[in-house]
Amino acid sequence: MTDSTPAIVGLLPAAGRAQRISPLPCSKEIYPIGFTTDERTGEIRTKVVSHHLFDKFRVAGVRTAYVIVQSGKWDTPAYFGDGQLVGVDVAYLVISGSVGAPDTLDRAYPFVGRSWIAFAFPD
């Protein structure tokens, strides 16, 4: 990338409540679906559904991702934290209410501006 090339920023809309598949014991983005080996400690740990997405982001050159969550949905930020677990800097945009994925994504515009966007649903 040159100085004139915009950064590639990941966007994950995670503000929904997964009512169609409820009840779940956690947010659908952190639903466990397998196992992985922690690269830092060598320990085997649970791998959640969104972890696969962050893996793909990292391979694609994404270094920063914004996860858009609804107020009160704190288990996703608690799980991924600052992104060290997945090798991508992760920040959270907290919104109240959304009429759907396009509205949720639009809320990120002030933070991503004219960056190139790598977009995926985290579930």
C-alpha cells in the first residue's frame, strides 16, 4: 500500500439480537463452533464463529476492525477485547437501536470515512 492508498478497515455489524434463533447462551457472534490452539500460549481453546472472520480479515491485510454492537451486548467485546486474540486491532461502536444491517453499518461512517471496507456478517 502506498501513502495514497486508503487503509482497509474491517466492519462487522453485530447489533442484532438473533431472535430468529434464540434462545442462545451468548451472542451469536461468539457462539463456539470448534477449537484452536492459542499461538501465544499453545493452549487449546474454544474457537467462536466470528474468529474465522477475523482470520480472513488478517489474511486480507485488515489491521483494524470495528464491531458495531447494540448497547447491552457486552459479551462480544468481553470475548475479543482489543483484538490481540485474533491479531487484528478491534474497536467497538456502541449504538442504541437499529432498523437493520444497512442502518447499523451507516453508523460507522464517521469512524471509517473513505477507507476501503472489508465487510462481513460475523455470524
